[in-house]
Amino acid sequence: MSDATDTDAATDAADGAEPSKTAAGRARRVPLGRDFGRLWTAAAFSNLADGLGRTAVPLIATTLTRDPLAISVIGALAFLPWLVFGLPAGMLVDRFDRRVIMAVANGIRGAVALWLAILTATGQISLWTLFLGTLVFGLGETLFDNATNAVIPGVVTRRQLDRANGRMQAAQVTIDSFIATPIAGVLFAVALALPLWVGALGYLVPIALALMLPLSAARPLRDRASVPDRDAPDIEVSGPTAEPIATPLAASNVSAREAISYLWHNHYLRAMVVFTSLVGSAFSFAQAGTILYFLDEQNVAPAAIGFVTAGIGIGALIGSIVAPAIVARLGRGWVMFSANIIAAVAMTLTGLAPGVVTAVLAYALFAFAVSTWNVPWGALRQQIVPAHLFGRVLGIIRMLTWGLFPIATLLGGWVARIDLRLPFLIAAAFVLVAALLASRLLIVGTKRAGAEAEADAE
């Protein structure tokens, strides 16, 4: 992946600074390092297994029912653990070795995939077992995702966060959309349980790689400000060298009140959580009947669903690749605001698409917008939230945001019973209004909060 150093250097020169001496320029020339490589690879294999299961389970469900509401329950249950277990997962991430948590989480998900594969192969699968499996799988996901996000600042420098998050996002999109889902569709056509068998095996590699991460990934760093400036272009450093908290268990053995208090008194983050909760719920509402939209409305064969999602994934991949460069040039606030406007337009086009080609193109634009949003939003949290609180604060944020997704997904499935296109159109109108009302928060508020890309270079 190119980091567009020539473009950045030209921008620095235009601003009257020497490109070789700017902090941003130096950060882009320093490799992210071996430790980040291990984390990236662990996440990549985990995404491969995730993608296989995420495609296979709804497809298996469509062999049991064609009710959009019943299918949407699977999507709702995937997010329900964030409401129930999001905060406890964050507390565990702050209290125990994050490498072990990543390994245990993937062990849980691998066991669930194996269990569902056995039931499917023996003809004992039912909607209720798919519901239960999805729920338990989601519990493992809360642990793995919280731990992975918390580990990133422990293996890269502060100035590399946008680039690191962009590469993590690109890996997720590439593997999930271009590798896992097409393969899952083909494997599903061969045998219903085959994607689940392969997915269960896919979790073994990230378990091993998680345990190989350095000590800086295990615990919160004592103080981000204590991490030395190691961004000189002739020095390769794999991750922060600040010592872990001397007594990590004692330091993190506090109630969630500290994290709740921090989030409540940070007015910017509090407002952003409300905004992301509402907009994210609208996205979930729109996507509730996606698989039936392509199967029944656009007449796509089940075996070809993976190739349709691969086409959609092109947009998400482009978004994750270009987001860091766009953020560096325009700032996080403008990028996040624009991403929501583009998402609203794309959902409208998806709902009005006359054929599968236009539907895929419009959905790809929507995926581009969501992916572009995810990169600066993820880096923003990692930059603002204190390291020793990150796991709990992220758990609260996702509990409040993703916790609403199950309700939105079920409502979307209910509306899809009327018309499979209708959820896209309703969600588009909602997101457009929400983005316009929150424009000052996204653009001005982000800059005042010190979360702009320019702040990294100061």
C-alpha cells in the first residue's frame, strides 16, 4: 500500500516547511514494524474466518426460511453482545493480558464454528441453533475486537495511528470481501457446512500470533507522552518501548465509573457517541434485508452472493486505502462529515437501483463511505482516550452504539417485509438529516478536541 509520501512532501513544501523535517513526513517513512505485522496477520486470518462464517450462516438460514424478519434476527444477535457484554469486555481488556484475551476470543469463535458445522453436516441445524451460535460468536467478537483496538497504540507510534488503522481496515475489507465471501459462496454450493469447517480451522493461526505479540501489547502503556520520538527515517522501530504499567492489575482494578466519568465529562466524545449511535443504527436498519434484497429482488444465485459482495468490497477497500491520505489533507472532521453525506446518497441509489449491476455499484459507494469513516474515527479514539482507560471507554462506546444495532436491524427486517428496498431509502433520509445537523460537531468540534491530523504533526 502506498503512503503517498511525494504528495505529502509537496503539501509540506507548499506550507513553507521542509518536507524532510516535518513530523508527519518522518512518520510516513518509518515502517510500522514486525510487531504490527504480527497483529495485522492475526487480524487478517481472523477476518478470513469471520468472513466465511458471516456469509455461510445467513445462507444456511435462507434454506430454512425466506422471512426477512427472521433473517434479520441473525444480524441483530451478532450485535446484541455489544449491548450486554461490551463494557465487561472492555474491563477485561484493561485488566488482563490482551494477547491472551485475543487468543481466548478466537478459541471461542472457532469452537462455535465447529459446533455449527457438525450440526449442519448431520442435518440437525435449525434457526434456533443458528441464533444461539451467532450470539455466542458475538461474545467472542467483543473480546477480540476490543483487545485488537487496544493493542494498536502499543505496537505503533502515535503519529502512525491513522496509517495503522487504515491498513487494519484494508485487511479486513480485502479478506472479508474479496477472499472470504466469494470462497464461502462457492463452498456453500459444494456443501452447506463446508464454509464453517474451513472457518473453524482459520482461527488457529491468529491464536498463535496473538501470543507472540510483545509485552507492550499486553498492558496499557504507562503514559503515551513517555513514548520517545522514534520517527527518524533511518531508524526502524516495531512498537512503543515505554514500560508497561508497573502494577497493571492494581492500576486497572477499578470500577467502570472512572471510564464512564471520563466519557461523560468529555463533551466532544459524548456527543460523537450519540451521533455514531444514531447513524450506525440507520446503517444497520438499511442492511437488515441485504441478502434477501440480492437473492429475491435482484435475482442473484446463492453461490454468486460472494462475488456480489466482492464487488461491493471494492468500494470499502478503496475507502480504507485512501482515507489516511484524505485525512492528512482535509482533516478528520471534514472527512467524517463527507463520508456520511456520501453514505446517504449511496443508500438512496441502492434503494432505487433497477438492476444488480447498478445495485452493486451503489452499495460499493456506500461501503466506501463507511470504510472512509471508520479509519479516522478509530484513530481519533486511540489518540484522545488515555491508554489505561482505553479498553473500558471503547467498551462503553460500543455498548452504547453497537448495542442499538440489534433493535435497528430487527426494525429494518420488519420494514423489509413490506418492500426490500424501503429500508435503504428510509435510512438514507435519516443519515442525511443527522449529518447536516451534526456538521458543526464533526468539523469544528473535532478540530477543537485536538483530534485533527494536523495535531499529530505538532
